Amino acid sequence: MKWILEQHNFPYSTIYPGEINAGDLKKKYDVIIFVSGAIPSVSPSGQRAPRDTTKLSDIPAEYRSRWGKISADTSVTVLKKFMEAEVLL
């Protein structure tokens, strides 16, 4: 995805779960593109994927700001608000 955006000179930034979960995405972004697998799936029986047991202390300091979880409870709610927000021209 990054390569395609770069080849067509589209400016982009990579966002991580912490920023998504904080909300207020419309102030900074016009479009958010997710690659396949970025949003965890829920099986037909309603069971979610196994929980990741990684601890923040296990992550090298330079990557800790990228750590977080995309969740149905928080992230999807924030993303829905982003998609439903009115566009002011």
C-alpha cells in the first residue's frame, strides 16, 4: 500500500491503534486505508481471535508508541464516527 501511494505521489502517514483509539481522527485525516488483516475478525460463532499477551515492557522503547490493539469495542466505534462525520467544504 505504501508503495502504491508513493508511486502516485500521495502524501500519507501511518497511524497506530493508540491514535485511532484516542479519537478525533477527522481533525487530522481525510481518508484512512486499512490493509487486509488490520481489523481483527469475529468468527461466525461470535468468538474473537485469541488475545495477545504481549506486555508493553516487552516492546523496545522506540516502538512502544506503535503498540496497541484494534478492538471492536473502542477502535471500531471511533472509526465509525470518523466515517459518519460530515465533510465541511
